[in-house]
Amino acid sequence: MAIWFTVRLDDRPGSLARLASTLGDRGINISGIVGVAEDTGGALMLTTSDDGATRAALGDAGIAFEEHDSAAGPSEGFEGVRNGLAQRGIDVEAR
């Protein structure tokens, strides 16, 4: 069962680097990622090598996040990620 973490990023240099460093500094691997850029920010949905450590790292760094259980129904794969983002008002087109 994979947990998808949704993180909103500010539209400024270093936002993505801060997130990646927060996880990397604790030895957490990003195993899946989908991102969307918006006018003044963006959102990432990601899975990692360690759900508990990710939860702790994001919390300790003050990075707000939401969790979504990919095994909780039809939310698996790209469609599930796209639906999760759509629920937050973010439109994603598959190409």
C-alpha cells in the first residue's frame, strides 16, 4: 500500500530543492512523483521509500502536506493522482 503525499510549493527559487533536501537529508528516497506548476505556486504528489519517516521529516520542517492511500479504491496510478489534484482545483492533462 503506497501513501501519496501532496505538498504545495511556493513559486520561488529553492522551493523544490528544500523539499528534496528535507527528504534526502534523512535518507528518504522519492519513488514516485507528479507535479503541476500554477501561476503562483504548484503542487507535488509523491510516494517515498518510508511513509513514517516522510511524515516526520515534513512535519519537522514545517512543510504542510496531505496524505492519500492509493489502496483505498480507484485512486491508483496516474488517474488517481490526477483525480487527487483535480479535487484541489488543479487541472492536469495527460500527453
